[in-house]
Amino acid sequence: MRQRTLACSTAGAVSIYDVRVANMPLLAGFIILLSGYLSFAARREGASLVRASGLALLSAAVLQALVTGGTVWLSGIALPHTFEPALVTLGLACTASLSGALAAGLFPVREPIARWHAWGTAT
């Protein structure tokens, strides 16, 4: 008996794996921007350079662990395929947190200008 084979071309097809992995860079970009903002805000609030960048890096590591774990759990991607994007994201988040803390230290904090209020009190 002859066995039938079905020939198919995958030249133009997009696999479901590519779509699942495509979500990781978007979430990684969010984590990188958030770590830069957190270190900037912590430095503006008066934290030292080391404390501000360390706090932002710790929060970025926790968020990256949640995103990577969620990606593996919900989409079924093999865990080894997520190591490289996770490590790149962590490195970029470290750079963003340090640059955010340094950028906040460049300019002194200015007090907001008191605004005129209808009842005579400044807010």
C-alpha cells in the first residue's frame, strides 16, 4: 500500500511561536522604560544614586521574572527560548535605571511656583 504525503510550503506562513515571542519585546520595552522612570523619580525624591538605581533594577528584575514566567506558562514557549530576551532586557533595564538616576541628578529640584487661588490661599 502506498502512503500519501501532503506537501506544504512554509515560506510565507507565520508560526504561532513567532507571534507569541513577538509579545516579549513589547513587554520588555515597558520594563526598560519603567526602570528608567523609577530611578529618575526616586532620585528626585532624595534617594542616593546607588539606592535609586538599585531600587529600579530590583523592580525591573521582579517584573521581568513575572513577564517571562507568564509568557512560558500562558503561551507554552519552551523556557530556554526566553533566557536570551530576559537577559538582554535585564541588561538594558540596568542601563536605563542608571541613566535615569544620573539624569535626575543633573538638574536641581525646583519648588513649584505658588499659584493664585480665588480664596486667597496658595496651593
